[in-house]
Amino acid sequence: MRRFIIALAALILCLGTAEARAAEAVVTDVRVGTQGEMTRLVFDLTEKVAFKTFTLAKPYRVVIDLPEVGWRLPPRPLPENIGFLQKLRYGLFQPGVSRIVLDVNSPPTIEKSFILNPEGENRYRLVIDLGTTSKAAFNAQPKTASPQATVSAALFTPPTLKPKPDIVRETPAKRIVVIDPGHGGVDPGTIGISGVYEKHITLAMARELKIQLEKTGRFKVSLTRQRDIFVPLRERVFRAREAGAELFLSIHADAIKNRKTRGLSVYTLSERASDRETAALAEKENKADLIAGINFEDETPEISNILIDLTRRESMNQSAKFAIGLVTELRRKTKVLRNTHRFAGFAVLKAPDVPSVLVELGFLSNRNDEKALRDKKYRSQLAKGMVRAVSSYFSNIEEAYKK
Ligand SMILES: [Zn+2]
């Protein structure tokens, strides 16, 4: 018996180490300090990992790519405005790649980057020393085949606009709805008054809406992202079209300086924004790719350049019809912003042949809105309103066909 227990213990020990080896590395802390002319960042890690660094301009950023890691940072605000560092973001960039993006206030140089082995109380530490250089010297840096180039190529789908795939309809036909939870991974979106991230609210809302839509039996629903991962804006549009979307619903939440402002609003695509506020909001939402550390230098032309105008106009009409119905339903469920249906050039609404709307669920900068949006019951109420709007939108289309 005793021998058996020892053998068992040995087995458990073995399994234990195997498990530990297979487990992903976890980042457990980050510290930033200045040393003379340099800004030093130190990330604590449970395992040794490979990493890549590179710099970007417009605006100046430093990007650190790691294999997919876990994050267990202490519950305090991330360091900001120390030395050259303005802000820091982290998260999943694409499957297998975790990314840290540093916003810096001058043309950056990576003076040193290395991993220290555990020592005493310390774990593995990834150390990045940032310096600064002149604009001219930064621009003169040789452009080698940076890891950025390969990442971009893999991320961006070719802009050729293929016809939407013909979806073979089962009878009775299910309508295809694609829900787009805004932001994700290295792009947290806006940050709420109590520290909640927009990316988590949007995913929770999208999941709830999917469940409720599918419960009706009328809809087939897919999400542009299933987990906390970064998805470029163009890729979201591409995924919607690939799925054969007949309706595209992008979910967001806003934050602004005035903490009293609250309420939901609905947006459809337009070249001209309905007002300055809306234009600023679209600009902010369209910066998602930039925030995630994507380089736009070698970008292929915008989807919007190859749009077929007629299809687009029809989709815009349909989008507007759905938006009006959505506002009517959601007004019954929650407080809405004045001029609830607004127009602006959101990149994610640019599929020429898919009626698309973007919903800003509320303001995470407002205590009441934030509290409500963190509540599952409230999100379920909003979803109910959205389901009614989606249902009557398709009922109207089906009615029109019969005539
Ligand atoms: Zn957003």
C-alpha cells in the first residue's frame, strides 16, 4: 500500500511538472521607471518566452510581441506618463500572439531588450530600455522585413470584393445576422468610470443577443469575434460578408469627459457626419487598428474605393430603416441620447451590400450607464428590444416580397 502511495505521489508529481511546462506563461506585473536618459519597462513573467520588438510612427509607438500569454496584473491602474511612456495596452493580437503596445511621446529607439532569469524573489523579467532619437534619424532607420510585415499580411484579407457567397437556404429559411462585439484583445476600447473595459461589455452584450436571436428559431447568428482577441476593422466586415450576413450589428459603448451624459444611440454610415460629436466618435472608433499597433504604410486601398454605388445606396436605405426600428424598440427599454439615430463614416459599417448599424449602448463615463451595462439583467432587456427590432425588420422585407 505504502509503495502504491509513493508511486501515486510520484505520478502526480510527474503530471504536475508536465502540466506546468505545458501551461502558458503569465505576465504578473509591470513596472516603469526612468534611468538617466532612458525609460525602463520591466514585465514579470512566470516562464521564459521569445519576444519581438519594433517601432511605429504616426503616432510613435513601440510594439512588443510575445507568444500567447496569460495576464494576471495586480489590480491597480497601469503605469502612464513616466519617462517616454504615455500609455500602455496589452492583450491578444491574433491566435498565438499576445501584444503590448506602448504609446511614446517622441521618436523611440529600443536601446536594449532582454530577459533576466529568476533571482531570489524575482521571476523571469522582460526588460525593455527605451531611448529617443531625432525625427530624421527615426525615419532614416533601415526598413528591414520587420515582423510587422508578416503579421499585417496574415491579418488583412485582400480587398477584392467577391460576391457574397450564396447561402443555400434551408426551409424555412433562417436569416443570417452577424453581431460585431467592438474592440478586443490589445484594443480595450474605452475605459469606464470604475475601470470596466468596453471590449468586455460589447462581448457580453453580443453573446446575450446571439442567444436571444437564436431562441426565436428565425435567425442564424455569428459573431465577428468569440473571445477577447483583436480583430482589425476590415476583417470584421470581411467576416460578415463571408458569413453571408443579411444584417450587421456592431456593438460599442462610449465615454466622454462630461460624466453626466448618458443614453444609447444608433449610427448608420454616411460620408458626412450628422454633427461634430458624431464625427469625433467615428474617428475614435476608427482608430482601433492604430491602437493595436498596426502599421498602415503598406496598406492596400480602402474597401470604400471599390464600392458599387447602387448596391451601397440600397444597403444604406435598409440600414436606415433598421436603425429607425431599433431606436423605437430601445426607447422602450432604456434612456436614449437626443437625436438618437446619427450618421458618420464608421469603417466597420462599410460593407457595400450588407445593411449595417452601429449601436453605442451608453456611456461608460456615466455612473448609471456603466452600472447598468455591467448588469446581465439590463443587457438581457436591451437584447429583447434588439430582437424585436431585428424580427420586424425581416418581417417587413418578407411582406414586401409577397406583394
Ligand atoms: Zn467602441
